Amino acid sequence: MSTRGITPRAPLVKAGTRVLVTGGTGFIGSHLVEALIEQGVWPRVLVRPMSDIARLAREQAGKVELVVGALEDHDSLRRAVSQVDTVFHLAAVTKAHTEEDYRRANAEGTQRLVQAMRAAQPRPRRLVYLSSLAAAGPARDGRPVEPRDEPHPITAYGQSKLVGERACFAASDAFEVLILRAPVVYGPREKDFFLLFRLAARGVLPLPAGPESVVQLVHVTDLVQAMLHAATMPQARGIYHVAESRSYDWSEIATCISRAVGRSVRMIRIPRFLVRIAASVSEAGAALSGRTTIFNREKAKELLAPGWLCETALAKQELDFEAQIPIATGFAETAAWYKQQTWL
């Protein structure tokens, strides 16, 4: 699971532990599945009938139990949660046409999973839910958001993830609940943040004009490590923010991407009103062709927010976790993977 040059870490999950992973064929989930297998844990993975399971079939044959179904299918959920100790819930919709699409997948889907876990005999012991900093909302007055702060999501996606969080906590009488909120996640196999790498490789990076916003990020290897800690720290409960502890402005991020792809990049400042217009046009064009796009009006709101900052001290204190990979290292490793795959 580790990328070239990033040191693997010591096992955390006891070999033979029975776990369920939802979203195991996705970007983050595929890395989690590989990490579990490296630790001697052969996970069960809930996969949609149309999911691309080629990687699992090719690289993890015989080490992964597949349950074909969906979060909308009560029977497949019942089979998926049967006789497992820990559930990692990663399945989510990150781009959609409507608020209803986000709500159906991220809120109602999580509610149905929780109901299936409640009904299981025996019940799973622990639920680790991968949420998003979007559920908490952006920083206010430059102050990092803390896990105990009142959430103020600014997008339908963030609101749907917040409802998912609350569905999990509503079942905390039945099993242990841990929520991990992550900011932008990058690394090998990521396809949305990758667009910035592709633009940089062409010698240009558009950035919003106006006051420089600051953000935190997390490499997928660090995030997976945090999930493993969340599964194993016996007294941990509640919400934890998982990110590299330092923040970066977009100019720093652009510079690091430029170095990672190995070429000089021209940064073009786009007026904020044009960012909104471009996002609307991108969203409408995708809808006409029956697709979804990551560059939509929701993403424009996030890009133009004053900053995405979170307090990570609680994760260090209670999960014994601290992100180790700075973006200079992580971007270089990620760009190298993209080049290996001829994405760049």
C-alpha cells in the first residue's frame, strides 16, 4: 500500500480480525484494503454490481471476501455485517447532480448501514466512519475548526456527511463509534486533485484571485494509518480531524505541484466571479452529457471559502496518530505514480 519512498508502518490491527469495508474499490478504500491485507486481515468488502473489481480480483485474489450489493439493499447489508468485529464505512458520493443524490447516498445509506449493524447478532464492536471536513465547514476568522465546534457545512455534500455522522452517533449505545473527518485527500489513484497535476504538467495552474486562502491536506497513506489507529485504540470514541498539522496557501501548493511534475508552471489568477461562472458551466455541461463533474458549484464554494483548517491535536492525543507526510514528499510520490501509469 505504501508508495515508493514512503516508509511502511508497523501493523496495528490483529491478524485474523474480521472487518467489513464499504467503498473498498474506491481511491481511499482500495488503499485501506491493501493495508489490512498487509497486516494479516482479510477483509470483507461490500461492492456494487457495477463496481470495477479488477484490482481486487487481480492483486488480492483469495484474500478478500466480496459481498455484492449496495447501501440501498437491506439483504446485502445484513450479509455484509454478519459476524464482523469492525466496520469501516467509506462508501460515499462526492459529486452528484442534486442535493437529493447526496442525501440518498451519504445520509440515508449510512442510516441503513447503522440499522443493519444494530440488527446483527452478534453486533459489530466498532464503527469507523470516514467523514469530511466539509461536514464541519470552513475555518472562521482563521481559527482551525475543532471536533467539538458546532458544524456549519456550506455545501449539500457537507450537510449529507453531517447527517451521516449523526446517524452513527445515534447508535453509540449499540457499538463504539469513531468519526474521522478528512480534508483534501491526495495520493496514487486519486482522480480529482489529479487534475491540478495534469494542468501543471501542461505549464499552467489557475488559482482564485483575491485573498489567499489556506488549507490542510492529507496523504492517503496517512489517512489509512489513522483509520487503523481508530480501529484499535481501545478507549477512543467520537470525532477526530485527520490532516497534516501545518497548513498551506494555494501558492505554496501550486509551487509544490510544479516541482513534483518537474516543470515551470505559470499561475493564472481567476476572478472569483469567473470561478463561479465556470463551475456552473462545467456542471451544466456534465449534466447534459449524463455525467457528474468534480468542478461544480459546490466545489466553487469550497475553493472560495477563506480556509479549510482543522485542529488535529485530539487525534494525536487519543488515537496516537499524527500525519507524517508533508506535501513536498507526498506530491513527489504521487506525481511519480501518475507518470508510471502514464496519466502524466
